[in-house]
Amino acid sequence: MYKNILPTVMLVVLSKNVIAHDLFISNLDSSINKCYPKILNSIIQQEINQSEVTKNKSPFDTRLNSDATQREGNAYNTSYQKVALEKRFYDSPITAYTGFDISNGYTPQYDSAQITSAQGREFVGLKLNLLSGFAIDKERLDLYSTILDSDKARYEIELSKLIVKTDAAKSYIAWIIAGAELKAYEKLLTIAEKRQKALEKRFKHGDISKISLTENYNYILKRKIKVMSAKDYFNKSSLELSMFYRDSNCEIETLDESFLPSELPKDKTLESASDLEEINAAIRNRPEFKVIETQLEKILKEQEYARTSMLPKLELNVKYNQNNSPTSTTSYFTINQQEMVAAANFSLPLERSTGKGLSSAASQKMAKLLNERKFLVDQVATKIKALHYTVNNTAQQITLAHSEYALSEKLVIAENQRINNGDSNFFMLNAREENMTNSYLSYLNSLYENYKATIEYNFLNGKNIDLNTM
């Protein structure tokens, strides 16, 4: 009369349809992206870095320059006005400018002044470096650094997602297993309670002794304790998972048993691959490596600036003037209608302490960063092969645990039949049921270890950035 209660309900739990599981994972992934504070702060930091990029582009904004001069003396009286637009390009060695100037009167000869026409002149010109090519200066270095910091922040968002979602995935599978364990203990308790009612009826009719009734009640008490313990563990797992799973308003939502997927997820296996392939995949996918690459590029820019600061500079300025009238302001000067002006400026830094100090610091920072990268590669290399084995090994354990459960189920059925035939006792039946439950819990533990290893493996490969691939 008892033989089909526990085996039937547990076989339902062991079914491997994963629709509900996938739906919850999708919601969990979306909730973390939308609500989790650490992710949101990473996004805010990215926006801050973008603002820094905008700020450091200011030296390369188009500028309006204006000059005005009035000079008076016993032998001269002159005024001069100039308006010009100037544009520097941070990714080019060229500065372009254009404008208009006009003067009135004349200046002393020793001022070597150029006297423009009374109607003024337009001019356009270019400045560019010759010796050192595109010389990176402090302003360009600051801009490149903030651009790279912005790229770094983008990868740090991915890194935050990877870390947070890895923790969330572990909490999720722990919550599922805790829920399945709770259900198993609840069903085991239900069987004992139903049996107790049936035994009480038989005791009233004198079919069994009181010791059988007492013994079964003893199992009820034991199973109640296990249910209470499993309930406590499930509640703790629910609270931990609720930190990651939020409602539409990003408020923490209590995850009771009604949220549990109706079916357990399938076990995971990994295809065989060479160690080198797996390590290279991890290097391509892990955000930490991308962060390191941006930091290395930043150091290279610092080294370039250090070298450039010690090089000689030769700046060429080419300018074209267009006068607006054929007459000069005085009869003493003859004005050409068009004029080309070329000027060169040479400088050589004699004290190179700044450049040497920057170069040395950049080299040390690069050596430190390369050591960190090598350590990260070594970590991946040592863990990835072990996890690959663990995932596939636990998948095999799941198969064995499932077989063990099926066998223990048959023993429960057989023990029920023996009781019906008067060849056994309730002590043996309870023991068989306990053994079957333990077999089921062994299956759950193998499933948990399988998923935990898979989650850690996906963390090493950077795949947990999107939990939908779990």
C-alpha cells in the first residue's frame, strides 16, 4: 500500500526538461544587467571616463584668437588688430589656422614691423613638426591616457559582469539543489506521516504491536528535523540568490519554493580540446587580459612621450597672405598682393631628467604588468585542465548516481512487497526509504558539483558574462 509513493514523486524530480530553468536564467541575467549595484557603478565609471576624454580634448578645440595694439610716439602713430581661428589635431602633427588682420599708420623701423594694406589682409597657414614626426606632448599624452582609460572601463564592466554573474550562477545552482533536497525530505516525511495514519488504524484493530507504531513515529521525528534543517538551508540559499535576482523595480525579491524550476537542469559535459586551445580561448575572452592590453598600450604612449621629450624639435610654419588693396598705408613701403611666408623653429632639450625619469618609470610599470599577465595565464593554465576533467567526471558520477537511485527504488518496492507478504518489518522499509533518499541526494550533490565545475570553467573562459550560455 506504500510502495509507489516515494518512487513516483522522485522520478518526476529527476526528469530533465529544462524550459523553466532556461527561463529563470534569462531573467536572472537581465536582472543583474539592469539592477546589480556593482555593474551599475562600473557603467557610471565608464561615463565618468568618457567625460574625462571630452575634457582632455579641450586643448584641441578650435580657438578664436584676437589681438589689438595701439602705439603712439613723436615719430609714429599706429594701430593693429588681428582675428584668427586655430585648430590643433591630436592625431596629426599639423596645426591649421586662418584669419584676418589690419593696421593703420606705421611703426619704427627697428620694430621690423610688416605694414599691411589699409583694407587689411586674409591669411591661412599650417604648422608641423619635421624632425621627430608626430611628437606626442603632455596634452596629447593626457588625452590618449583618458581614451585608454575609457576602453579599460568598458572591459572592467565586462569583468564586473563576469565576477558577479559567476557568483550568481553558483548561488542559483545551490538554490536549485537546496530546493530539490527540501522537496525530497518533505516527501520522505509525507510518506512516514501517511504510514503512521495507516498504522494507527491497524493498531486499533490489533493487527500490529505498539512498538511498530512507536518506531515509525521515531522516523517521523527524525524526518521532521531533516525537513527543518533543509528548510533553513533553502532559506539561506534563497536570500543569497535574491541579492542577484530583483523585481522590475530592482527591489530584492523573496524567492520561495514557488520560484523553483519544475525540472532540474541537465548535467554538463565538455568536448575534448588541447590545453593550448583552451588557454588561448581564455586569453581572448577574459576581460582581465583586455584590461591589461589597454594598460600596456597606455605605458607604450608614456614611453613614446618620454623618448619624444628628449628629441630635438624642428617646427615649420608655412603661411599665405592675401592683401586687400594695391596701396600701402605709407609711401615708404611697397606691398605685394600675395605673399608666402615660411619660418622654421629649432629647439634641443639639454636637460633630459624628465624624459629619462618617465622612460625608466614606464619600463618598470611594463615589467610589473607583464608579470601580472604571466601569473594570470599560469592560473588559467593550471586550473582549466583540472576543471575540464572535473566537469566530465561529475557527469559520469551523475549517471552512476542515477543508476544507484533506480536500484534503491527497486529495493523499496521489493521491501513493500515483503511487508505485504509478512516477511519484513517497518524498520527495514524505513531504512530502504532512507537509503533511496540518500541515493537521490547523492545524485543532487553530483549535479551540483558538475554545475559548479562548469561555472568555474566558464569563468576561466569568460563565458559567464552572458548567463544564457550557461
